[in-house]
Amino acid sequence: MQGFTCILTGRSAYRRPRLATATAVAALAELLWMAKRDLSQGRHDAVAVRADVTFGALGLAALSMATGPVDRTSSLNWMMPLTVGSCFGSALGVGRREGAVLSAAFGTAYAASTWDSIVGGSGRSATAIANTVSYPAFFLIADYGVRLIRRLANELDEARHTAVEQSARAAAETARNREHRLLHDSVVQTLEAIAAGYELDPDHVRHQAQKEAAALRRAIAGEAPASFTLIAGLDALAADFFERGLRVELVVSEIDDEPTPAVTDALCHACREALTNIVKHAGVSSTVVRAAPVDDGIRVTIRDQGVGFDASLESKGFGLKNSIRRRLEEIGGRAELTSTPGRGTKVELWAPMRSA
């Protein structure tokens, strides 16, 4: 743009205006060729750099012949800023050593074309010298910038790769926890109840085993768990634990907006684990389960008046950590446990109406 503007507005100032015009047209053609090549290859390669440097050197010689000695340090010599851009390009497309050589060659070519100004001792001398040293200076700045960007890009790629690996490991761990949790909350619990010697109705045990086998088959097949309402799920739990000798008093407030199946499933399974712990450790025959909408979600409270325990020594076993806490965390909920020796235990479960 500078070249064409200078030619149109100051054509009479050129000694050879046709040569200046031809150089500007050639520069435009070279720019279009280089842009097409860079876009097709996705980078500024060594071939483009060397072709650009060769054209720039020839352009400096052409503008030297097209202008008089006085004008070679002025805006009429628009090839100078154009070749400074080539120094930036060399930082992208070739190594540091070759780029330094090319920028030095540009500086030498420019000094040769403005030699009369350099040795003239006038104000043009300072301009010519400053322009000459600007070639290696601009190359060093560009080289530093390119190296910095590439280093940051490599660090970003490494961080992205690490994040993908960590995400894959986390997904695998989550999948394993879900599989272990499924076994823990179904088959293991039933086997423990049988092994504990509870007076269980054989028909109830058979029915429970059928339900757990069906759930395992759905999980293996990757199917979604069977859907049910929260109240229906809690009612089923109360019936199951009644067979195991624990009477569950269920107190449910009116729930206008039914939570999603994922939330219902998580709350019911976490409640099952809490009731199982009561059967195992609390030493009571009854408990209270309350469910009510609160804080834009659902809260389920399981309270017993059993032996309790020191909450500061809270067990980190699989059931509390995975079947209760982690299960609620996966849907954006939370679980809180409070207990005092001799005064029972309370487990509060909260979950949003829709999983996170």
C-alpha cells in the first residue's frame, strides 16, 4: 500500500517510475503467492522465506535504481519496511542461524543501496544507519517472540495432554467405583444379611435376589436404571428392611416437583446404605426417615436412637465414602453425618431436583 501510494502521489520524484511501478506489481504478486502457499501448508516454511528474502534483495536493488540518492532513505524507498517484514518471516520459517544471516544480508543490501547517504554525513546518514541496524534488531525481536509463543504452545499442549490423561483416569476410577458400589449396595448387602442370621422370609430373599440380578444385568448391558418416584423408592426400602427386622417410619412432605430419575436413584441408594449401617451397628429395631423439599432440592434425613459413635473418628469405609458421600457428590448433592455415643446417629442427604 505504501508503494502504490508513493507511486501515485509522487511519480515525478522517481528517476525510473516504470521500474518502481513494476517492482510494486511484482511485490503484490509475490505477496499473493506467499499467502496462498502459507494458507495451503498451514505454516511459513523455509522455501517461502528464502523466496521472500531473494525477492526483497532484488527489490532493494530495483528501488535503488528507481530513486535518486537523496530519496533512498525516504518513504519513496518503500521496499525497506517491506523487507523488515521478511525478517519477521525468517524467524518463523528457518532456524536462528540462517535467519540471522538473512537479516544481516538485508542490512548489507540496504547499506549498499544507501551508501551515498551513509557517507554523506547529513541527517540522511543517521536515517540510513538506523535503518541498516534495524534489520538484525527486528529479527532478534521476532525470534524471541516466536520462541516464546512456541514454548507457551508446547506447554499448553503438554497441559492439555496431561488433562486428557487425568480425565481418562478419573473416568476409569469413577466407572470402577460405580461398579464396586453396585455390587456393594446389592449383592454384598444381601449376602451379609443372610450371613448375619437374620430371620428372613425365603420368598423375600428370592424376590430381592431377582431384583438385584435384574439390576446387575441392566448395568452390564449399559441400560439406565429402572425409573421410580422418590416416595415409591423409600416405601420399597421400608418394606425391604422390615423383613430384616428394622421398622422404618417414613415421613414424607408433599413434593410438588418430582426429582429426576438420577437424583431419585442416588438418594434411595444412599438411604439404603444408611439403613444398612443402622441394622449393623445401631442396635435398634426402628428408625425414622423424613423426606421434604428444601433449598431448591430434596432433603432426606435418617435418624436413629442407637448406640451412636464418636463422629470425629468417622469410618472411612467403602459404604460411607462411596455409597453415600460420593454418590451424592456425583449429582451435585451432599451428605452430612452427626453422631454422639449413646445418643444415636443422624444422616442428612441433600440433592438438587436435577443432577448437576
